[in-house]
Amino acid sequence: MDPGDVRVLIRGAGELASATAHLLYTQGFKRILLLDRRFPKAVRRRVCYCEAVLDGSQTIEGVVGRFARDLPAVEAIHEAGEIAVGIMSHESVLEQWRPEVFIEAAMQRRNWGLTRDLAPIVIALGPGYVAHKDCDALVDTFRGPQVGNILEDTGEHLADEPPAEIMGYSEERALKAVRDGIFFTQHTIGDIVERGERIGTVVSVYGVEDYRRGVPVDASYSVTARIGGVIRGLLRDGVPVKAGDRIGDVDPRGTTDDLDHVSDKSRRVAEGVLEALLSLLAELKRAR
């Protein structure tokens, strides 16, 4: 089967999913559809195709992803030579579009029901899945020399990867939600911030109950930078968040050169997916 005819469905349109879609597209796979939520939560938005959900389109290193409202729109986008991005349910797309390849890249860190019979080829990005049980191939996403490797066992050990260490800072780089609410900000990716500077505010829709008095209290709180540097990733203004959600990250180097480029880690994971896909396609061809 010619790569240009292979229908590839990717669940997720965040950083790793987008890097995978970008690489597959450049390697000849032209019928790619990514699915994400109505309000995407990717923070490195400049390199994430989920931005097309709200902006209509997103270009990453020269490759365009465009929002598709339905499956007929997906076909039109592919005819135009672009990647499609939608918010349809993956169940309906699997049933009606019938992809040859299903790539699980939503990074939920648990198996929501992924099985090998969802498509002729099923590939997952760890953690949370078991190779040859939940999927045909599992790609390691844990930062380090093994990232992008095709695993032969479970990906459970990949569970909680800390942010990359830069200039001695790791966890300090991360901005996370403390409670559920809606994130508001006037900052944008690329802004230079100082330690302690307010990046935004999370506002609770329902408030938080004060158990001492039994009445709701103001649940709004500020999200502040724990270190100075450049905002490398940041949620959009007005996005709902859950406690523990990643809101953004700060790069202490203060440089903005790579904000629009796919990271080395994401590129290596994408290469692992491509390697697994080409091998599985060859096996499928031999079986037929």
C-alpha cells in the first residue's frame, strides 16, 4: 500500500502527537487525521496541531493542519494536501472512516480501552499500555537515551516524568493548576518573566466551600512563575483546567530561538512511531 493512501488516525493533537503527524506527513503519509478535545490543553501551542481547533489552522515547520468539522471536511482537507484536525469522537471516526492505522497519543497515562482490534495497525505512546496486548507496538516517551525506542513490555514504568532539567531547574519550571477552574492570562508564549511574576489567574466557576462556615468562598488564585526566564509553553486564555493540569512552563535560559520548532524529544518519539509503522505495514503486506 502506498503511504499516501494509508488512513492514519491519531488520538491526541498535543506536542508528541503533532510531531508524529508532522514526520509521517513529510515521509509520504498524506491522509492524517488528529482528534482532540473542544478546549485543548497543550502548553507548547506553537508546535501543536490542536491549535487548529480554535484558530482554524496551525502551521508547524511548513506543514499545515486544518480544522475539520466532519468527515467530508477531512476528505477536502486531504485533497488540499493538508493534515486534518477534528473533535469528533474516535469511536465514530473508527466506524465511519475506517483507518488502517490508529495511533494513541493522548498521553492519558492509563488504558481507557485501547485494544489491538481497533484498526489493522495500533500503535501507542507510553505510558499505560502493554506491547502486543493493548497495541501492536509501544513507543517509549520517557526522556533519556531510550526515548523513541519500541518497547517489548509494559509502559507503566514511564508514569511520572518530571520536566527536563535546564540550568539546574526541573519541577520549578512547571506551572500547574491547584484547583479546578478557568485559566485567564494576558501573557503569551515568548514573554520574558521574573520570579514571582503573576502569569495568570484560575477562577472557579462554583467557588470552594469553607467547611468552617459551610458557605462558598472565592476560589480564584494567581499562577506565578517560580523562576525567571521565557515562557516556553502556556495554555490559552479562557481554557478550563483541572487540579494538577499543566498550565505552562518557563525556560530559565530566556532564549526564544526554539519556540516554533519541534523538540528533540518529540522528534525522536515520532521517529520511533515511524519505524514501528513501517515495520508493521511490511508485516501486513506479507500477510496479505
